[in-house]
Amino acid sequence: MTTPTDDSAAGTKERTPASAITDDEIFAGHHGGKLDVELSRPLQTQRDLSIAYTPGVAKVCTAIAEEPERAKELTWTGRLVAVISDGSAVLGLGDIGATSSLPVMEGKCALFKRFAGLNAIPIVIDTNDVDEIVQTIERISPTFGAINLEDISAPRCFEIEDRVKAALDIPVMHDDQHGTAIVVLAALMNAAKVVGKDIEQLKVVISGSGAAGVAVTKILHEAGVSDIVVLDSNGVVESGREDLTPTKQAIAENSNPRGVSGGMEASLDGADVFIGLSSGTVDPRLLAGMADDAIIFALSNPNPEVAPDVAAQYATVVATGRSDFPNQINNVLAFPGVFRGALDADATYITEEMKLAAASAIAALVGDDLAPDYVVPGAMDERVAPAVAAAVEAVARG
């Protein structure tokens, strides 16, 4: 069995450690921004001008006025994604504000173009007010074919996504929730194969009940995992706690079938899987109580809940969110293909079935190279976005 390198089709092994990248390189790579706009038609002659602008453009405007659905055909709307944030939950930086979040949003747009061939525009909204954010998105929505919500803090992100999806007839997805969930499920499907366990029988512990934690819990349920224990900073999210938000109350009512109570130690006792989606840390000694052939996804970034080399002492499969360790859980494996597939199918909604299909497509690409240090394709794997897009489009078309 051979596992490919980053220069090959699957791109998994050879990585540049983050420590090898200098500050000068980083700032030079962002100088002037990472995006530009290029013409898709020639504009060299008076005739070109008359077609692209006045008087020719009037005929196109009239056609769209008569048949609004033709905007997807006659403008770039059908291949244009809005990447929208309020800067309230940026990477591991927290609430740094709208302007400071722009480099991340630009980066997201660059990934859309690089991996899915989709144009994307970063839009940051200078307010944390849910009503104002939703209204702003509604008002600008005619420009776009899809909406990617990004780096919006919980629990506001849940309401914003739900309300925007209800208001618009174009695909909407909060990637911090669902992109993460899709890739986690793909990795867990393959990790379960590595350790010879049935995914539906796994005892799973999820540390973190924010955006990603909630979405991962939901998609694992959809995939047939029934024994899930979710923790927040106050311990197990369980019925009877008086400090639960409506979102956490829903989790409490649909998880923890064995009635685990307490904190991390009680939750990890006999668990097959630990998924870290918080900024906290885990005492490595508690990992010793996990089941044989355990699986640990320590996804807090840049500092995992437990160091990967330490986690490897207690688990057969270890994954992180970092690019300098094996098994990187990276949203870029999901969102470009999900949006491309939804737009190609002219879908109005991104469904749970589409997300499950995306996860299965990602997992399938590992194929015969499946190994403890290779349960998901590499972030630069050229096969991923087309495979995900095809799977999502197939589900969307029914």
C-alpha cells in the first residue's frame, strides 16, 4: 500500500510545518488582498463596449425584467457566492470585528475559486444584531446564487441561518457548522473501518456545544450514531440542567441515551470516540479510560485539546485541524463541492441528504489507501471538490 504525497492526486503526506512559514511570507501573501476581478468577455473595441454596456445591455436587462429567472443565465449570479460574516467568531481569535475578519473571508473566496471554479465575494457586516444581519442578507441576495455564512458566533448563528434559509430560495449554509460536520463524518466513517467497529455502535463524546458541536451531533445522528454524549464548559449537556439554551436543550433531549452525568472523566469512560470542538484542553490521563482502539479527533485550532503525539498513546486513529499532522479535518474538503453541486443542480436548499452524500463522497476517495494516518484526503486533493459536487448534485436532482 502506498500513501500519496501532497504533489500527487490525493495529497496527504508531505506538509510544510506552520513553524516554517515566516511572518514576512504571510504578510506578503496578503498584501493588497487575495482577490481580483477579471473580465470573462473581451472589452477591446467600440463594438465590445456596445455589447457589454450601452446600448446592448438594455436588451439583457429587459429580458431579465420579463423573466427574472434568466438572471442566472445572463449574469454571474448562478456562479456567485456571498461569503458573509460579522466577525464575531473568527478562527481561534474570537470576536475581532467585521473589518478584521476580512482576510479570512477573502481566503474563503479564494478557496471557492481554486477548488470549485466559483466566484465569491467577501461581505462583512458591521453589526452583531440578528435582525440587522438577516435583513442585510435579504436585501443583497438578488446579486448572489448562494450564501456562505462564516465565523458568526453561537447561538446567534443558528437563528441567522434558519431565518436566512427560510427567507431565500437559494442555497444557504453556515460552513462553521455544516462544513465541519461533513468532514468529521467522512473521517469517522473511515476511522471506524480502520479499528473494525460499526459506526452505528460507536460511543461518541463531543466536547463543545457551539456551532460545530451542534452540527456534528446532528449529522452523526443522521448517519445512525445513537450513543452521543455532548459536553460544554459546565459538563454533560443533559436534561434537568437549568442553564441550557434552547439549542442545548434540544441536544439534551436527543443524546446521552446511557444517562451519563458529570464531566469529561465520566463521559470518556468506555468511549470509542472523542471529538474536540472547543477551545478547552483534556487531561491525557482521562483518555486512558477510553475503549480499546479508540479514535480521537482533537480539532481545536491551532492548539488541539490534546497534543496529537500524546493522543496517539491512547488511540489508534488521531485527527486534528492542523495541516502539519496527519488526518487534517479541513472544511475545504466540503464547502466548495457542496456549493458547486447545489448551484449546478439549481437547488434552492442544502439538505441533510446532500450533506450525508458529501461525507460519503469524501470518505470514498481514500479507497484502498485507508490507514490510521490516512482517513481523509488531503486538503489539496484535486479529486475532492468534483466528487462532492457530483454527489450533491445527484441528490439535489433526485
